[in-house]
Amino acid sequence: MDNRTSKDNQLTEKGEVTGMRPGSEIAQAEKTAQKPVPEATVKAPKEKTAVRVLSEEEHEEALINRPKPKNVTPLASQKLAPKDIPVFEDTPERKAKLELRKKRHFKRKLRDWGIFTGYLTPSFAGVLIFFFLPLIMLLMTSFQKSPTNTDFVGFRNYQRVLTNDAFISASQNTLTFALISVPLAVVLALLIALLLNSGLPGKSLFRSFLLNPMMVPVASVVLIWQVFFSYNGVINGFTAQLFEGAEKIDWLKSQYAQVVIMLLFLWKNLGYNMVLFLAALNSIPHEILESAAMDGAGPVKRFFRIKLHYLSPTIFFVGIMSLINSFKIFREVYLLTGDYPFDNLYMLQHFMNNSFTHLDYSKLSAGAIVMCIVMIIIVGGLFFAESKFDKDVEE
């Protein structure tokens, strides 16, 4: 019994935990925990390092200066020798493929050329037949004595035209009408477009009122103007009621006749010009206008510094179209006043029409060539001014 007691005591000393088998995992762990740990083996807690955020410039610089991989493409740094360039053998199969490719390319080009020519030919033929050939015939007739007598007379027909009182009067009236009515058509249409674009109440009704003349036929327009401006018309009746003893005026046969035709021209063309300006105003970036307003720019300054630059192509286009329409006013004037109107309504179209009626084709051809040259100079000057303005805007 004593021996067993001594063995148990020895086991207790070895296991150091009563009731636990010596050498077990728990006993080993307990034993290890009880052992003193040397100070040298104790590690100090790691200090936290602060993370530094790079800016965009430092990040880009780090990407540029990052170490480049070496020997990724070893052949890239080597120079190619002629023997390294592959040479394709000129075999019959390769020749056949090249010939087939050339034929396909030629057929494709031929097909594209045929499509292009097919679309262009009708337009080119129409311009050639109805524009260039008549222009050449007109130029030849202006240097002939008459259409039936083809004797060359030089510039005699041009001299007859330029010294003709009717042609000089018609040119002055047409030029005066264009110089006054075309700028008015552009400026008034722009002002109306700005007014409608500013949030005016009832602007849809006002816009419809201005667009109605575009749908009215010429005969109806002439009838309306005769009702208003004839000797016994509405205007004279209205003035007679307002002012006692007011004399009646035959507006279309007085010095105010050109003013009446200008009103007719503006009434017919303001709606179309206004629509063009409204479209141009709506295409101006609102961000630029808002930033200018935040910077303290007023409406007038925003118009002249921002809107006017964006509107310059539209102003040029509207000016050209108004100039062309000013020469088309002959229809209304002819229906209102006939072949020989009042002096200040005698336009170049009247001169052309009367020369055609009298079969004086040589003088008519010379007058048409002079008119064409003047129109080319005017339109060319407008194009030059527009290009210079656009160049200043871009700079």
C-alpha cells in the first residue's frame, strides 16, 4: 500500500494536475502556460502606420515612373534582319487569290460609281438643261443684234440698257425697296422671336397670327390689299370717320405706294423669318446663358455678347432669303397695279416683262446679265462679311 501511495504522489507531481493523465494535451498546455517566458522573446505590439492618400498628380506620376517589367518581349529590342521577314512564295494559288481580290475591289468601285452617277445624273441634267444652257444662250443673245439676226454688235445692247431711263428708274426703285425692307424684315423678325422666346403669355396665338400669311394665296393677298388701300377702301373710310374733311388718297398711285408694298412684304415674310430665329434661339446652350446671368450680365449684354454670335449664321440666311423674296414681290405689284404702275413702284421685273412683251430680246438679255452680275456682287459681299464675322467669333 505504501508503494502505491508513493507512485500516486509521483504521478501527481509529474502531471501537476490531479485527476489528469500525465502527458495528455491539456496537461502539456497547462505546463507550458506555467513556464516563465523570457523577456527577449516577448514582442512589442506593432505600431499602426498611417496610410497616405496620393493626389491625382502624384498618382499619375507614380504610374509613369513605375518600374517597367524586364524581358517581357525580348524580341522587341532586337533589330529585324532581312532573313527574319517572312517571304510568301509566289504560288499559283496565291496569284489566283490576288487576282480575285483585285476583281472584287474593281467591281465594288464600279458599283459605287454607278450608284453615285445614277443619283447625280438627273440633277446634273436638270441643272445643265434648265440653267446653264439658257444662261449661255442668254449671254450669246446679249451680244447679237436680235434673236433672228445673229450679227455681233459688241456691247451696244449693254449701252442701250445702262442709258435707258426706264432701266435706271427700275433699278433705283428695286434697290431702295431692298435696302429698306430686307433689314426691317430681319430686325423685326428677330425682335418678335426674342419676345416670344421670353415667355410672353399667349405666344402660341401670336405665332399663329404671324404664320397665317404663309398659307394665304397671292390672289387673296392682293384682294385684301385692294380692299384696304384702294381709293374707296377701308383705310380711307376709317380716316374720314376720325378726321372730318380728310381727303381720300389712292394709296397705290401716290408717293406712299412703296410704303404699302413694304407693309405687304413684311406681312408675308415676318412669320417665316420668326420661325427660323426661334429655332436658332432654342439651340443656344442654356448653361452659357445661366452662367453669364450668375456673373451679373444683363439681358442686353447677354444678347450682344452671347446670343448674337450664335445667331449670326441664321441672320445671314434670313438676310439672303429676304433679299430673294424682295425680288419676288413683282407678282403682288403686278396684280395690284398692272404693267405700268406708279413711278416709285416700277421695279426691274416690270422692265423685264415689258421688254419681253415688246419682243426686244437683245435688250432684255443684256438687262438680265447686268442684274445677274449685281446680284452676284451683293451676295458675294454678304458671304465675305459673314465669313469675316465668323472668323472674329472663332478667334
